Amino acid sequence: MARLKVGQENTAPIEIHYEDLGKGRPVVLIHGWPLSGASWEKQTQALLGAGFRVITYDRRGFGQSSQPSVGYDYDTFTADLDRLMTALDLRDAALVGFSMGTGEVARYLSKHGSERVRRAVMIGVVPPFLLKTPDNPDGIEQSMFDGIQASILADRPAFLKQFLANFYSSDTLLGKRLSEELIQTSWNVAVGASAKGTHDCVKAWLTDFREDLKRIDVRTLVIHGDDDRILPIDKTGARIKEFVKGSRLAVIPGGPHGLLWTHAAEVNKELLEFLAE
């Protein structure tokens, strides 16, 4: 088990768990909330088979990483990512983020630049800006996020069960593209995450990435399902082209938010073709 120290809280180190597999050009996979790097299972196997070096890691508070009470914001998440990129001395890398991980991709390239990065991929996208404000009238009302945090505080396991049902669109895809066992496994990972981190990350979702996106200067692919109930495509993925010059959107028909598993073949095809260009 590989671990990297990224901070300290009182007497305990804050460590990030990561896996570094294969040889070739590096691809860094950044997972979504509330899962872990293991959620990239189907992409990891495809990338290794295509001759890439694959690095996955668990965001602080999630998976096998430390569960501190601090640092659940994108500046800290990006600092953790930068420490990992530096420690492994990754060059000519592709940054691939899913869901919450797309925020790390945007903020990393904005804050740390593209010296180590040649491509960016955002799947099931959080940016550009989720919150409804006077200058973002198509965003989502603050009350929605307040309700999510209240539900997490009231009964986190019950909330996660319902969230994952929507995450995978289980009412339409169960028995076709996913199993009860997959949903249970996801719930096990999610409920094992930091309770405080799970709650605090909701505030991070409201980060305004519009200026970050404008600073991205590498080729960028956006992959989004058109049946995403968590992050609807018209408010997220379809808007990236407004901010990232030359970015390309690949729409996965029928794809839910959890399309890394349910539509892995379609996602992997888009991903591998883009990385091979």
C-alpha cells in the first residue's frame, strides 16, 4: 500500500493512499464523491491494456486515505494532487477527473499550470458553476445543497442509499447495466468515508470554476451522460465549451452519472481514442 504525506492535523499525519501501475505515459484518475480510486476499475484495466501508466488515488477523507477534519475545499484538494504529481515526478500526463474530480482538473491546471500535463478529460462534470446567482441564472438554488447537507447530518447511510440509486439510475438500469452487488459495494465505500468530509464536500461543489476553465491550455475532452440525474448535462458538461477553447463534448446516450461502470465500454472508447490522438 503506497501512501504519501500531504499534511498534519495535531499529532496525526494526513496521508493520501495511491496506486501506481503499469508503464508508459501517465494517466492520473481522480475519483468522484463519495467513492474512491477503486471506482476507476473498468478504466484502469482498459488503460493498462493500452500501454499506459495508471495512477489512482483516494481523495483525503475517502477510501483508504486519512480522514482529517480539515481541508475539504478545492485549493487543498489541488495541493494534495500537486504533491502527488511532484512526488512521482509525473510528466506528459493526462489528468482525468470524474464528477467531483473534474474540479481538481480545472483548479490544478489553473493554479499549477500544464508543465506536467498534456491532456485533460472531465467526465460527469461539476464545472463551470453549479450555484444559481445573478450572473449564473441557470444554476441550482442554494436550498438544494442545504437540503443535502441536512440529510447527511440526519442519516448519512440512508441518504447515501438514495443518492446512489440516482447516481446509477438504478430504476432503469438495474439488471441491465449494473447489479445489486455493485450498488452495495459502492454504498460500503461511501459509508466508510469521513462523515465530516462527506458533509463538507457539498460546500466545495459550489466553487466557481469559470475563471479556472478559461486558463486551461491543453486539449480537453468532456464526457457526459444525457441521463445524468446528479449533474444534468445542460448545466454542466455542455457548458464547458463556453470557457475552454477547443474542448470537445462526447455525449453518452442513456448514460447516468455513474457511467464509469454502467457505460464503461462507451466511456473507454472515447477516452482511449482521445489519449491516442
